[in-house]
Amino acid sequence: MSQIDGPLDLDTISEIPLLQRVLGPILEARAQREGDRVYMRFGDLSWSFRETNALVRDLSCGLLGLGLAKGERVALFLPNHPYFIFTWWAINLAGGASVPTNPNFTSLLLEYVLEDSDVIGIVTTAALLPVVQQLSERRRRKLRFVTIVEDEVPDALRQGLPSVMSVEDLRQRGRARGGPSEIPLDFQDVHCVSYTSGTTGPSKGAIIPNGQYFYSSCVFLRAVGLNRDDVLFTNLPLFHGLASRLGALPAWMVGAEYVLGTRFSASRFWQEVTECNATVAHTIFTLPNMLMAQSPGPHDRAHRLRAMYNANHDPEFERRFGVRLFEAYGMTEVGLPIYTRYPHRKPGSCGRIHEDWEARIVDERGLDVPIGTPGQIVLRPKLPGIMMKGYVNKSEETARVTQDLWFQTGDWGKQDQDGYFYFTNRHKDRIRRRGENVSPMEVENIILGHPEIADCAALAFPAREGEDDIRVVLVTQPDTTPTPTEIMDWLRGRMPYFMMPRYIEFVPVLPRNPAGKVEKYKLIEAGLPPDTWDREAAGYVIRRDSPQ
């Protein structure tokens, strides 16, 4: 991709020059070209390109009227909802940076994200306002405004919160204010702060500039060949990058229709993509297995899907459903540096390195390994502004992952003679549960708040469909005997459903090395003791919509 500036060319948007990677001009140009063509559908509702652009600019004016300054951060504490996209773009036009936040977070985890990223405003729903109200008084005082996506704010939900308003109120304020709806921005300006789970520490807020955000969208356009005639369907969570920076944004860039679902359902997936006439859909690596486990149905082949992204090549899946799976490799911190341009692919491979990046496979000393030998994937950009600027408030962690002037992914892979990369293994400490990357340390910190728990280690235990269950090994306080059920009951309301452990075991002491670090590998090698409590075997049910 070129970094030469010039007139914006919508017909070659997937090759957009670095200096043009800012939102405002792209929104305006596409709205003028597409006019009343439908941009987004959500249930029975729809918005045209022109309507979307006007709405976003009204909201941006409203935010500017509230005093949002360049670089200030606003949290998007929302489930899948059109106003996630509208307010995300409005924040960016006004010069702010959005902080997408998991709507399943309890107030404890929400407080950490808001405090760590110094959030000054929040966009949420009336249903989630009670979680916001449970924040500490100190944190609530730092919020200059709270906006909900409903039309009206119940009086009871205003208590203890500053300047609570609806998005319609915000839009009307923007219309009354008038004036410019965007401030000049550059590809180096911060677009968002995206939290990625820690392994040995708390979640880290990756500071993502405009240049990286648009580069990721451009790679997605290349990887699936998305064009103006496509209908892109996603029911994955918007607070993750797949549904947003690889969904809503690239669809706008090429003038495609974007269909937003509420959440993934294996039993309803093919009916949903059939009814909305989708041609491209999002997935993640574990979901095709869930779809294959469903009984054959009338919609298995009634759809128009030609591509699903991002998943491993699976010939059996493709024969059954008549759709091709496409894969790339990326991380929050670096976007998508490894991919294959549509329609090409090499089975088993996540692709070749993007022309704006360098990649190596190295051993534990940082030295190159022979072709075909597994090692750590390390990356380096050739252009500025196409990877994160660092982690919020974590300079040591930023230095650690960029040691030797290469980004240390912590992921293992190998490369063949033709330059294709193959992902082989993720970081050993990471837990992947229900589509979420879970920080073991955050699980441990919450459990250690229990008055009868003296020590705790959280680790992954292999589950079906390529995911993990969460195993916790506990040391109790002297003269206490909490039961697993009592611990689980205590965790409800303090821990999101996807972080709740499946396995609980008790030990007299955790194995630690001379430096005091828990030797989790010993627990993994020992396996599950026969007396380990298993939530599923015990019939203890955790639901997504359980009271939190």
C-alpha cells in the first residue's frame, strides 16, 4: 500500500494510501456516492448511507458540544446495537478515541478498564446502567457524561451519575449546535483503545491509531474480495475487532450492505444468513465445529454465502454447506499482517506476509529457525502507524513485546519454502473460552477476593471444539472449608459468565519456584485429580443471561 497522498479513490479503497486513512472523508465520499442505498440492517430496521452519515455527524457535533477534546476516551459499553457503530464513528470524527468494552463485564472489571484508560464518558444501555451505577463513587465522578441508546432515560437510573442523556438528546444537541462535525485528523491519531487479555497480568489496552484500523479493514477486503454487491452478515460481538474493524468499516468503505445480528446461534445461523441474503459472513475458528454438530436442515444450502472468515480450511464443512472458509493471522496489537488475497488460499496456511510487514520464525533466543521448523512468530512494520502505539500505562509490557525491535506475538508457527505461514500453537498461558480471551490473572484476582481463599491458580483445560474450560486450583484459609458450590455462588455477580470456572480443586499449597511464581506446568502435567469438582457433572448451570 502506498503512503502517497492524493484524491480519495473509492474504486481502489482496499489500496488506500496511508495518508488518507482517516474516517471523515471516507464517510462523506461514500455517503455522497451511495445516497439512499441501504448500508445497515438490524432486525426490521435499516439505515441508508446518507442517513448514517448524517446521524453520525449530528452525534459528533453533540459530543463536541459536550466538550469532548482530541484524544479523550469514551467507552462503548454495549451489546450488538447499531448505535455502537454510530457513536464509535461520531467519537472518532470529534477527535476522541473509543474504548470498546465487553457488555458482560461486572462493575469490578468495568472499573478497571475505565480507570486504566481514563475514560471521561460512556455509551451504554438502560439495562446496563445499574452496572455503571455500581462503580466506585470516585470513578463515577470522573465521568463527564453517560449516554444510553434508548430514547428516554428512566429517572431512577440517573441517580449517582452525571449528565445522563439519550442518544436522541445527544443528536438534538448536535443539530442545535451546528458547525463543523469533524476535526482534522491524521493516520497517527488514536482511533481506539482495544483491550486484549493478559496472560500473567491484567488485560492490556492496546492504543490503536487510524493507520492500523484502516489497514486491517483493507486486508479484510483483500482476503474475502468484499465488493459493493456483497451483503456482509455478522452476529459476533462488536466490541471485538472482527465485527467492527473487519465488518462495519470495510462494508462502508466499498459500499456493501452490512447486516448486524444480536449474537451467534448455531441453530439459527443458516436461517439468518438465508433470510438476509448474505454473501459473506463472519466466523471464528471454533464455530464451524458447532455448525457441523447441528442436524441437517432446509437452510444448509438455501443461502447465498460464498465466503466465511476467519476459520481453518475444512473440506467436509465446505462440501456440506457450499461455502469457502478463509483464514488469516492477526492480533489486536498488529492487525492482520498475514493473509492470502481472495480467491487464493493454501489449505492449512494462514497466508503470506503483507507487503508492509516483515515476519520471522525464531527460537527462544530470537534466532531464525530453519524452514518448516516451528518457532515464535515475530513481526515488524515497514510503515509508521500500522501497529499499536503501545499499551496504556504499561511501558514495561510494551517494551517486552517489542524487544529486539520485533513484535513478540507469543504465538508459534512455521513457514514453508513458498513463504506461507502456518499457525501451530497459541501462547501457553492464554485461556480461550466462549469466544473470549480470558486473563488467568483476572480470574485469580476475583477469586482471591473471597475471604476464605488464600491462594489461587487459574489455567486452561482443553475443551471440545478447540476451546478451553477454566480450571482453578485453590488454597483455603486456615480452619475454613468452603464448598465449590459456595464459591460459585459467591462468584456470580462478580465474574462474567464466560470467566466462571468449570473445574475447582483444593490443594494444601501451590507449587512455586524460588522467585515465588506459580509453576502451572506442574499442575498441567499432573492432570485433574479424581476428586476435582466439575461444574457440569454437578449440574451447576451458568447461563449467558444469568443474573450478574
